[in-house]
Amino acid sequence: MNKNKFKNVKGIVVALKANFLIVEIDNHDLKKNSLEQFSEKTRLLCTRRSKLDYQGLFIDVGDIVFVESIDYKNKRAVIFEVEPRKSFLKRPAVANVTLVAICISVKEPLFDIEQASRFLLTAESANIKPLIILTKIDLIPKNYLSLYVNKLKNWGYDCISISIKNSQGIDLLIKQFRETKLTVLAGPSGVGKTSLINHLIPKVELPTSSVSKKLKRGTHTTRHVELFAIGNGSLLADTPGFNRPEIICDPASFAYLFPEFRAQLTKSQCKFRNCLHRDEPGCVINKDLERYSFYRDNLEELINSHLPYQGGSA
Ligand SMILES: Nc1nc2c(ncn2[C@@H]2O[C@H](COP(=O)(O)OP(=O)(O)OP(=O)(O)O)[C@@H](O)[C@H]2O)c(=O)[nH]1
Ligand SMILES: [Mg+2]
Ligand SMILES: [Zn+2]
């Protein structure tokens, strides 16, 4: 068998397992190599060439890689090259993300402005489009739901409201996911990210668990990032929930991560070019907006963390 025939087989890293990487090979390549036995996509357990480590190249879920030395029988291969990333989401760590779907439950755990905003800021600062999925809407009356939807609209975001208990909003969500190359489900623990994947792709049967009655929080059931095929060549990532994403941004750019402030700053200019939108004269930011106090509190924190070191030995 000609070994070179299998050079340049391209795939995507769908999960990390201990020191191995699970790579899903494109159907297209399989067809090219006329391997009829794999009509579906196949997943290979891979190691990586040590030259990649010397080059300091980390490989994460979502990375597009080239594999060689493929052992189709035992489903093993070696990664020898990584494509440059189009985008990178730091936490959860996923490469080449096209959409961050931030799952926020309306109840159990309760919607929290600060938490929802922190997840949105993570996506905004990675320059990846966020979409909000309001989950568990079967737990609240309809008129309550419109309060949340309007609130998010005022922040500058659209949302899709869903329930896996009565399948509300699910068709719209599937359509959205299938139009997107790689969607990451992110959000706090217990909001129903894994339950949603199980609902959409029943054959995966991933473990989920109920929200702690005592702490009213999720129990960190999902421990790893994993990509699943959702149809039409699109992928969906389940990720571990975490409760308080860190904000990393320089103070001068912070306001631009909020669509409602961004809209004002593109329409008109503050008097001072270095305006931080606190109490400066001629500032164009509307301080009555709902998230302004969240902006202010976190701005102070960012300024303090950016201060040059003032101490030193006496
Ligand atoms: N009522 C209701 N409960 C839901 C819905 N979706 C999920 N749940 C419940 O929410 C609980 C937590 O769901 P998970 O899917 O484990 O949550 P997760 O976001 O994956 O949590 P982590 O893996 O810890 O990040 C489970 O008991 C689900 O049955 C929903 O639409 N309605
Ligand atoms: Mg989960
Ligand atoms: Zn200003």
C-alpha cells in the first residue's frame, strides 16, 4: 500500500483525552482515498509529532490538523501540522469558534445580570459573535419571559428562548446551529447545556445532573470540551460550566465590549479622547442604561489591576 497516499489527511480535534487528541477526519478526504469502509466520519486517537511541541504549538479542541501514519484498523494516527486559527475562545478553550451560544436559565439557577454579562464580555473580547439562549422557559410564566427578552434587547442582544421539556424554540435553534460551522455552548453550571445536546443528538447520551436544591447551583457535571456533529457539516461543543468568567480588557477599550455603549460611541464622540465614561464632561454615554453600574464597578477593578507597580523596598 502506498504510504504517501494517506498524507495530508485533514481533520478537526473534537476532544482531548489525557495525553491524546481525538481527531475526526473529513469525509471528503476519506472519499479521496477511496476508503469505502468509512462512509461516515471517523474518529482517530492521535498523538502529535514532537516538532509541534518544540514550535510551542498547543493544540486545542476545534483546531484543524493534518494527520499521518494512520492505522485505520486500530483508529490511531499522528498529528504533524496545525492550521492557523481563525479565532480562539480562552475559557472554555476552543479554537475556530464561529458562534458562542451563551446558555442562561431563567430559573434554577436564576438569571443573574452580572453573570450573564461576564459570559457576554468573554465572547465580545475574543471578537466572536455571541447568541443568548434562554433555557428552562417552562419554569416561568410567559409574561416573565418577555421581561428577560426585552432586557437583553436593551443590552443589544437577540436571544432564542427554549425548553427541552416542551421542545419550545428547538427547531429555530437547530436551524441556527446548522447554519454555523462551530457553535460553542457556554454558560454557568446547571443551565442545561448537556441536556440540550442530548435532546438534539439523542444517541450521545451524555451525563447530566439536577441543580443542587441547597446551593441553587449546578454541580459541574461536564468536565471536558467535546464537539458533536449537528448536521450539515456543522459542529456543536459541550463545555464545562463555570460560574464567574474573568474580565480581561484594558480600561480604555472596556466600554466597546457592551453593544449598547458601542452604539453610542460610534454615533457621537466624547469630548475627551481618553474618556473612560465616568464623570468626564462631554461624555456621550447614557448613564441611565441598566448595565452602566456594572460597567463602572468593573472599570474600577480593571483600572486597579492595570496600575503600574508602585511599591518597592524601602
Ligand atoms: N425544567 C427544565 N429543566 C431542564 C431543562 N433543561 C435542562 N434541565 C435540567 O437542568 C439540570 C442540569 O442540566 P445539565 O444539562 O446537566 O446542565 P449543564 O449546563 O450541562 O451543567 P454543567 O455540565 O455542570 O455545566 C438537569 O436536571 C436537567 O434535567 C429545561 O428545559 N427545563
Ligand atoms: Mg454539562
Ligand atoms: Zn465618555
